[in-house]
Amino acid sequence: MLQYATDPELYHARKLAECIPESGSVDLGRLIYWVAHLHWNRTYRDAVKARLQRELKVDLVSRILRLAPPGDVQKCLMALW
């Protein structure tokens, strides 16, 4: 809770990175939740994207394309992100 209060962008960036790790299984339910949650505030979502790239060195788009199951879910995630 304190982490969210002190740096919400980094908090959300870490939550997204936890949902879709570099290797291993994807927590699809959590990933859909966080992507949809961040989708509604474009400026904040862009700040979280930048934080993912800059500090955590995570390219969420490539991870979604590589690890999420192909089909409608993957298309939906890409459209929201």
C-alpha cells in the first residue's frame, strides 16, 4: 500500500511485469484486469508504459505477442494497451 502511495506509476508497472513474466506462465486474469484498468486514463497509461521501458526494461507488447495465447484475447489486450 505504501509503495502505491509513494510511486503509483512504478507500482502499476511492477504489477504488469508480474502478470506476464519473461518466462513461465502468464496470469491472464490479472493481466486483463490491469491492462483494462489502466486503459481508461491515457496519460497515466503512457506514463506507466514509459516506466516499464525505462526502469524495468520490459516491452509489454512483445511479451503479450510472445506469451499470451493467440486469438481474441491477445487482440483485445493489444487494442487496450
